[in-house]
Amino acid sequence: MSGRGHLSLLFFLAVCSPRYLAQTPPATLRPSPSPSPSQPQTERLKVRLAGFPRKHNEGRVELFYKGEWGTICDDDFSISNANVLCRQLGFVEATGWTHSAKYGKGQGKIWLDNVQCGGGERSIAACKSRGWGNSDCTHDEDAGVVCKDERIPGFVDTNVIEVENKLEEVRLRAVVAAAKKRLPVTEGVLEVKYKDGWAQVCDAGWTAKNTRVVCGMLGFPQEKKFNKNFYRLFLERQKNVYRVHSVACAGTEVHLAACPMEFNGPNGTASCRGGSPVVVSCMPGPLFVRQHGGFKKKSTVRLKGGARLGEGRVEVLKSGEWGSVCDDRWNLQSASVVCRELGFGSAKEAMTGARMGQGVGPIYMNEVKCSGYERSIWKCPFKNITSEDCQHTEDAAVRCNVPYMGLENSIRLGGGRTRYEGRVEVLGVDANGTEGWGLICGETWTTKEAIVACRQLGLGYANQANQETWYWDSSNVTEMILSGVKCTGNEMSLTQCQRHKTLSCQKAAAKFAAGVICSETASDLVLNATLVQQSVYIEDRPLHMLYCAAEEDCLSKTAAKANWPYGHRRLLRFSSQIHNIGRADFKPKAGRHSWVWHACHGHYHSMDIFTHYDLLNANGTKVAEGHKASFCLEDSDCEEGISKRYECANFGDQGITVGCWDMYRHDIDCQWIDITDVKPGNYIMQVVINPNLEVAESDFTNNAMKCNCKYDGHRIWFHNCHVGDAFSEEAERRFDKYPGQLNNQIS
């Protein structure tokens, strides 16, 4: 199993080396894991949670066996294993588990590997495994658990080893008057959470490497210089409580707790001989600089498919085409290089197993091994891969530390059944300067605005945008204060979107206020561009065979003037294979009660408009359209191990399951563009899935597919077929210039 690791310590003693452990080959599964050798004190096996950053009910699992603490390898780890461990720790159950040393690499033995619990065992020692001390893992693969924060009634031995000296939360306390009112805070006195308050860090021996780690934790890519004399004068007049001193980071750690340091006594009142409190100044990334503009840096890395800022599937640019990164050996150091390159801080999480959805292009990198100081992921050692090495089910992803902007404090949801849904209420200021909550006019509210609202709320993807809401009025907020809100979908908050200067809302009643339903997962549809290019051909089809197609408006307008049933129409035919590569099933917005029966084809259509098929000339004008009015959505086929869930027959449920695809063969009705009236020439053929954004997806930029098209009046050729966001901007411009004109900008 691929590992990811980062530097860690048990917060009270351990000192980590910046050097990495040598990588070992992946673990090979044994056919029949044997039960662990029984031990006399099975019920008394000590278990503790360790690592950083964490809460008391989560962490790296460590076992005390034969007088020594050790870890568990994540190979074969499951929620059943986590349940056994959490109950052993005194919690009622597990809510999740982590792999690849999410809470840092442990030290010493790896006691258990390939652990397989049924879930009912009273101790992890009773589960099947390779046996005590028998493992081929490294600490890059240490397993962790997240337990439900609810104790087993009557559980006496807490078994949770509370470490006195731990460091979980840090902040910068701004002292300059102007900086106190502005977010994010980029400069100030470094403080660590201690008991019910905050304490300072002694700057004796403090280095730029330490500052780099702190800035990364707080969401900033790098540190910057500041006026030390100003702070020295200010801090001399302050009463300081020093909690931490002698910090010695290597600079590649993702959390200050991973650095060697010393803690003062329980009273925390020790002085800082020859020094003063640490002051840190960080350089924010471009997204967080007010009124940033000017030259836009060309990036060779991007994040796709994430709901929140600073998270997504990692994609890198090579020869003008974007591709993904395989997750073998993917760890926090490599993930941090990506995050900093994009203007964020260090990585909060290095995710494996296509946690942010699967890519569709090439896979360029495998076994990336960054030290943490590289300026780009392309500067890190990595292996070029073949198709046998990795599949898109192994796409790597990241979740970066981002600066605290406080955006969630000016928006809330009211009246919903869960915290993920409700009427959108925003904080506004009236003419008198008084703050108050108000509603948003729902008239122009669409999926794009809902995407931004859910992002600002920190609630994931937009599942639905409601222009009319029937939520319970839980806050007595009835006044509309915003109207005409129009977003691109990329904004961090609704305040960055366009809106009316003065309120203009025809339906001002509270029930016409904007509402949202957010979700932690979403579907993501993408067309198989290669299949379109391979299957295209021209057919001259007799009119007497096109009555059904005419009824469904699948022919051009001139067909109505034809001498039916004589003559024919020239059709550009091709196959469409639409994959759901997201993390939730794609299901039509409309309920089955409103589906439309089509007698010609003998099934119900669940969406009014599912795709647009268009032929465009050099300036982006449509010269022909094969408007695919509606579809019946079903699973035609699926990846190995995934079962079909949707079918059109017998009024069945409609949709596309994650990992499945809906196939529309070139020989079925309406799977064409009517080009009867098109003259020979060079064109661009474009297919857009879910064009009205009627159903929520995690990524709409890959919904369009385009091909260069050459038609000589008798034959047709497609080439350069690609999904809309597969090329670099420069390569896309070259594609659009193909017919020879410079103004072919297609919206």
C-alpha cells in the first residue's frame, strides 16, 4: 500500500530527523492471515492516541507490548479495526480511520500489520494479523483512528494517554492598529494555546526555518522580513508568559508540534533570557492580497474537484496537457510543495485513492519524493510511469492550510432540516451603519451562486439552488437586503459577486428568498473524447425514418420545409460515453412524477436538456445544432467491482452511478448533428453536458468537449478531441485558431 508520511513527535520528548526513512517495497498480502498469538494480558493491552494536530478522540494508534510502544500499519486496515480500537480506548465507536501517517510518523516498532477484525472483538490483539512485530511497512504507513466523542458508560480506565506537553493551536496576535481590523493576519506575536488562554514563545535561537513552518500552518507560502525594532519597544512594555523555547525546526515540517522544542514548567512563567516573544511575518499568496492584479503567473500545477479553497485532485501540466499524479509514496512533504506553489500554506492532508475524484487525462508522475523545500513539484524526484503502474483510482489529492478569512461569520442558513440546508441569510450594514441579518432575492439565484454560498459556509458542494424556499423561519429574518447576485462560481464569498447597487426584487416575500442544499460529495460527468473521435461518420438518412426524431426536435429547422417522406437529411453521427468520475451519483433534479413519456422511444425522459451538440464556425457562431432535448439516464456499464443501479426500463430509477457510464451509441435516434445545410469547411464540434447546470457537480469545467472538424462535402474528419479543461491556455488558443482566424472565442 502506498504510504505518505510527515515528520512527527510525541509532543513531550521526541525529536525528528529531517531525513526520511528509506522506502521499502509495498507490503505483500499473505493468503491466510493467522490470528495474533494470544497473550496473558490480552484485555489489559495498553492503547493510546498520539500525533499532531489532533483532538483527544483521534490520533495515531500506539500499542504497548513487551515494554515498548509501537504502531499499527495501515495495510488492510478497516472501520471494523477502528471500532475495536475505539472501544478499547473507552469510546462507543469509530467514525473513521486514517492511513499514511496522517497524524505523523511514529517511532520504534510497528507491532501489527494486515490486521483484520470482525468488529466484535474485545481487543485488537484478538484480531487476525501477521503476528506481533511481523511487518514489512515503514512508519509512513502508520494507521490512525477517529473515535466518536462519546464515552462508554462506566468505562473506568480511560486508556487515553494525555500528554501534558502538547502543542496543537497557534495564532498570530496583531499589534499594529491597522492590522487588527484586517484579515488575514499576516504579522504579529506568535502565541500557542495553553490551558484557557494563550502563551508566548521565546525567540532565543529562533530561526527562519521555524518561521517558515509557522507561516505554512497558518496558510501562507513563505515568510517575510519585518521591523524588529518596533516590536522590541512594544513587547518590553508587555507582560509575557513563555510556554515554549528552544524550537529547532528543519523547515519542512507541516506543524510546529513536529519540531524539537522545550516546554517550560506547569506555571509557564519562566523568563526568556536574552530574548523576547517570537514575532512572525508571513507573505500571503496572490488570492489573499487585497486588489492583487498585474501579471498572472503561469502555473504548471492546479487543484481540481475540491469543494473548498485549497483542496482538490493534483494535476500537473506537461507539453500543453494536464495530467494527474499517482498516489504511491504520496506524503505531506510532497503535498506541501504543491500547496506552497499555489500560494497556500503547508499541506493539512495528503490524500490518496482518488479522494477528490478521478482524472481522465494522462498520469504523469509516480512515487514523488519531495524534500519540502522545492519551489515546484516538477523539481522533486519522481518516476515516469506506464499505464500498468497506476490507474486514475490512485490519483493523489491535497488539502492545504489556508489563511483564516472569517468569511463564514457573515453568512448562515436558517430553517433547514440539517445544517447543510436552509434559507441563505447574510450579514449586512444599513444606512445608519447598523449590522443586521437579511435575505437574498431568489429571482436570479442559480447553481453558481449556491456553489459560492456553500463554499463560504464551509459546507462542501452545492447540491441544489432554491429560488423559492419553504424553510421554517427560525430567526425572524424577513427583510431582503441583496438582489441581482451573480457569481462566476469561483469566488470565495458572495461579497465578491456582482449585485444590484439598490435592492430590486419583484417578489419580496420571505418565501421567495434564496436557499441552498449543500453536500460533502457531488457527481462529476465527463465525456469520453477519444470515443467521439473514433466513432464519427456521416449518414444520409431517408426522411421516412426520421418521424420520431422530428417529433423530438432533433433535426434542423429547415427539415420542416422538406418534402416529407421523400428526400433525406445528412447527419453527423458519433457515440457518446458519459462517465461519472465524481463521488456521488448523478441523479436528475426533477422527481419521477414530472418525467415525460416519449412514445416513440418507449421510455421516460428525466431532464429537459441534458446535452447540447453544436457545430461552430471560426467566430464561435453555431452553423448546426443537434440539440439533444432530453435523455433517459442509466448505467450502461461500470468499472470492475461496481454494480449498476439505474435503468430506464419499467419506469426505473434514472441516474449514473459513481464509476459507471451512460452509453449513447452512434446508431440511436438523435445521436447526431443535422449538417444538411452546412457548407464544406473547417469547424469546431462541441458537446456540452448538463449545459444549464441543472444538476450539481463538483467540477463544471470538464463538461464541454471540443474537436477540430474538417468537412469536404462528402467526408468528415475529427481530430484534437479533448475535454474542455484538458489543455493549457496556450494550447487551447492554438486549438481555437485552427481555422485560421484569431477571434474564435467560444463561450
